[in-house]
Amino acid sequence: MRQKIIAGNWKMNTTLEEGIQLLQAIAVQIKDNTAQVIICPPHTHLASFNDNKDVHKQILIGAQNCADEACGAYTGDISVAMIQPFVKFCIVGHSERRSYHGETNESIKAKIDLLLQHQIQPIFCCGESLEERNNEVHFELVESQIAAALFHLDESSIAQIIIAYEPIWAIGTGHTASSAQAQEMHAFIRSLIAKKYSSAIADRISIIYGGSCNASNAMELFAQSDIDGGLIGGASLKAEEFIKIIQAAN
Ligand code: PGA
């Protein structure tokens, strides 16, 4: 059985001081949860969180993004080698990066390759806009995102990927996908992996849901057979709420 994963994406929120407080508030409330808890804070927090590993033993740390080049003249960018000492995971292809920073499938593919070379597990985001769903091209769109960024990987590499299905119309809007809509897409994604690789690999791969997931809807979403947890934005910034989401995955 796949272990549930609950990942908090703090986005561009919290100063370092606020981040340390939030991390501690979450860490003290985590009991014997069976879900894997990951927190992805801003890059500026990574070294400090790593120095204080002992206070958050049950929480693994991830980055929110990385550069698609190994090093060089890329002002303001942060390379995979720079984050490697501090993280086990890194989000790639988030829709906010795709839309505000013009990230392409090519760039996302390059990031995934660099992360895997550095033994960091990519949390690869995909998902359609409302217009694409209304035009009934959402399956096609998600398939094209996955094929472009992942299908060059061999079997051992694809098994390292965590796929996050995040319909853009659900992110930060309060309009969660229904559990049936999310399950339908997750099952479709798993079928793509089975077709390209094998059903054994498809059974192992974690596919998590993101988009207005909160303490009230988490349990129903996580009860779906192909939903292996969540990528949580807004609700991961409130310790009590985030803890309830973690408990919903147990
Ligand atoms: P949200 O964000 O939970 O605030 O909708 C999810 C995400 O963007 O990862």
C-alpha cells in the first residue's frame, strides 16, 4: 500500500522567524501519524530548518523551485546543488511558476533531470485551467504535461517522482475539485503511467491532490483509491488546520 503524503507549500509566505514558529507549532502537534509530512518553505528558511532538524524529526523538508541550469550567470536563481544539503524534495512545474514565470515543459523536464541527479525527489505539478476543463480538453492537457516532462525517464527514475494533480481553477480559490473529479483524473494519470511503464510502477507511484484542500474536505479526498495525499497551500500556513489535514490522511 502506498504511504499517504501531506506536503505543505508555503509559497511566498512567512519571514524566517515566522517560519520557525510555524514549523515548531506543527512539529509539536504531530503524533504518531502514518502519513509522510513534507514542508516546502521559502528558500531563505532551508539552512536554518536543516540546522534545527531535531525539533522537527517527523517532518521532511522540500524546496518550492530550482533553476533549470546547473550553475552560471542566472541572477537570482537557485541551483539544485545549492538546495541539495537541505532538502529531500522539490516542487517543480507549479502552475504559478508556469503562468507568472513562463515556465515551459522543457524547463520543467531539465529541472527534473537535475533533481534526480542530486537524489532529490521532484514533486511534479500538473493540471488544467477552468477554460480547458470547460472545453473538455483537461485529460489531453494533463497527459501532454506528463508526457513532456516525465516520459523520457527510465523505470527507476519515474518511480522517484511524486505527481501532484492541481487543477488551476481550484488553487487558492476555495473551489476544491469534487472527490469524484479528482479521483477520475488521478486514475487517468495512473493509467498513463501503467501504459507507458507497467502496472507495477503505476501502483507504486504517489499521486497527490492540490487545490483548496482543507480540514473539511481532506478526508473525503484522501479516501479515494488513487489519491495518495495532498499538496496544501493556504491551509498549510495554519498549524491547527494543517494538523487536521495530516490526521485526515491517517
Ligand atoms: P491552495 O494551494 O491549497 O492554497 O489552493 C495549493 C498549491 O498551490 O499547491
